[in-house]
Amino acid sequence: MYRGKANTVGRMRYRVTVQQQSAPSSDVGSPAVTWSTRYAEEPADYEYPRGGMAGRGRQVEEGVDAIFTVRYRSGYAVTDRIVFRSENYGIVFIRPVVGRDDYLELHTKLVK
């Protein structure tokens, strides 16, 4: 989805928290998944895909609940999650914005 000039800093009016999975701290039983904050109050643009689908190249990916556009930073991974409006979104696909090396689209799925 090329959005041209739509991806500007001015559209990044939302704030999200990017969390990464931490090593389990429990030695007894099944390991507990813990999360640590990688980026707090990260500026982002939020988009809700129509019909629960998002384009990935020429394919359509079902189950994407939200797309967050953020400034480019190395280190984002599909094991990370986004916290937005007290909801957790798991990253399922990371896509550089075509023609703009300054931004990344984080395609996410709501985690319950």
C-alpha cells in the first residue's frame, strides 16, 4: 500500500509502546513470558484495515487488525508487540514503506 505523502511526521499523532519478549525468569514449571519496554511513547500513525485484510505486495493477508506506521529503526521483530489504547497487538509482518526509507509499517494482530 503506497500512500505517498500521507506518511509524514504530522500524521504520527498517536503514541504506542513497543515491547520485546524477555527471557523467562521462572525456573519451576512452564516458563512465564515477560515483556520489557523497548520504545515508550513512540510516535505512530494508526490505520484500521477495512474488512480485516491488508495488502502484502500482491497478496492479501487476512487477520491483520491494525497497521502502525512508525519511524524507521533497526531492531523491530515479529516477536515484539505494540501496546495501544490498553490493547496488545502482536507484530505479524514488518514492511518498509515503498519509496520512503524513513518509515516502517507494522502489520499487527490483536492478542487476547
